[in-house]
Amino acid sequence: MKNILTIIQIVLSILLTSLVFLQNNSNQNSQSNIIAPIQNQKRGWEKMIFIFTITTIMLFLISSIIQTTLV
């Protein structure tokens, strides 16, 4: 059981790393004009990647808690 959880954590960590790198960094737009109001709304693929990232974080956290309680 512990080996399966370790494999799950490895897969989740690779997936989480790639999802974080896929997210759009919008600092370029905000640094160009400090006075202008900026509205950060996620739409389409950006929103879906964001939700999938949060879900992956929760799954990784749950698998970590389960693995530490099995020790």
C-alpha cells in the first residue's frame, strides 16, 4: 500500500509541476501601467488549468496525509 501511495505522489508531483509552469504569468501587463485598474479574470483554458491545479494540490495533500498516518 505504501508503494502505491509513493507512486501516486510521484505522479501527482510531476503533474503539479507541469501545471504550475503552464499557468500564465500576467505581471508584464501589470508592470507597464501601475495607475490603470487591472482586472484578473480567468477564462477558458486558463480557468480550467487553475481549477485542475487546485484539485491536484488537494489530492497531493490528501495522499501525503494518508501516507504519514500509515507509518
